[in-house]
Amino acid sequence: MIRLHHVPFTRSFRILWLLQEMGIESEVARYSITDGSLRSEAFLKISPAGRVPALEIDGQVLFESGAITEYLCETRPEHGFGRPPGHPERVAWLEWIHYAETMAHLIANLNLQWVFLRDPATRSPVLLKIETKRLALTLAPLERALAAQDHILPSGFSAADTMLGYNLLAVPHFVRLDPYPAIRAYLDRIAARPAYRAARAIDGPQRFYAQDFYELTDA
Ligand SMILES: N[C@@H](CCC(=O)N[C@@H](CS)C(=O)NCC(=O)O)C(=O)O
């Protein structure tokens, strides 16, 4: 039995999607970030910081999306989504897998401010400005890579795409993508992938963001 612990439209989507790309069937246990279920004693035994994703697989429980991604690619190399030691793209693959978290912590800070703070008066405009700018800065290297090739790595689709692809679903809620045509075209390519579509269908309609775009006004 393979079971993914998941909150729709969060980092656990990376694993939901990668499992679909690999054709691996899994049970999906769903949680909400706001109802306390991620802090239950039972869930903290699965994921010690009370975070998703966590994946029960091969008789063990793994947490951290990057670690789960590397594990799945190493234990299921036949799908070709990893770049093993010695591969010419090994370093780039590792860099992008982990770069995804450099981006995602900025997205998480913006989610906290825009989505989870109940009282808008407690938002910090300074923090929002800084974190939005820092998130926009992370897009330039991606735009450069994707202007030169269809996927993050020159040789084609890999788990670097499932790690970063989730971020790029969230980014347009905070940063306008008009100056990033290669990223926009990449999002269209991703959206056409059958495994991505299957993962989105399991995920359900996007309900994480109540607004299409979050923007500071001077008022
Ligand atoms: N570095 C971890 C971060 C996991 C993480 O923070 N996940 C968020 C969802 S995107 C979460 O579970 N948040 C719940 C909370 O903060 O209470 C990973 O990549 O798995």
C-alpha cells in the first residue's frame, strides 16, 4: 500500500503528480491546513513538523518533498525522471530540485500573509513587498532555462519539473507572468501532460487561493 498525505494545491501536489507520471497508484489521505489535523498526535508521528507531503511506501514513511522525489527517482529509475550520479545533468538536477524550496519558502510566506492571516490588518506591507520581490527574482533563472529548452533540463522532463512545476502554479497569484513568456509557455506544456491532468483531477478544483491575484494597494 502506498499512501500520500496531502493537502490540495500545496507542496504535496509535487508528489501526487510525480506518482501519476510514474503510473504508481496510491491512496490519498487529505488534510486541511486550518482544521488542526496536521497537528494531531497521529499525524505528527507521520510527519514530525506536521507538514505535507508525507509518503508511506516500501514499508516506511518519508517526509520532505525533495527527499521523497529523490527516493522515488532512485528506487524507480526505469521512469527516467532522476539523473543518477555520473549523469552529465546530475548537478543541475539536484540544484533545481533544491532551488524549488528556495522558491517555495517565499510562496509559503506569502500564503501565510495573504491566505492564512484572518485579520488583514495584521499583514505586513513591508514583508509582502520584500517577499514578492524576492519571489520575482527567483524567476529569472527559470525564464533563461526555459527559453532555451522545453523542460528545466535540456534532456527533457524530469522530477525537477514536478518540484518546480508546483511552484509555478502558485507564483501567478503573486507575480504577474507577462515578462516571463518562456515560463508561460512552459505552464501550457505542463498543463497538456496527461499525468499532470490526472493529478489535478485528483486534487480537485483550486480552492486554496480565493483571489486570482494578490496585490498591495496604496490605500
Ligand atoms: N520542505 C518541506 C515543506 C513542507 C511544508 O511546509 N508543507 C506545507 C504545505 S505547502 C505544510 O504542510 N504546511 C502546514 C503548516 O505549516 O502547518 C517539503 O518540501 O516537504
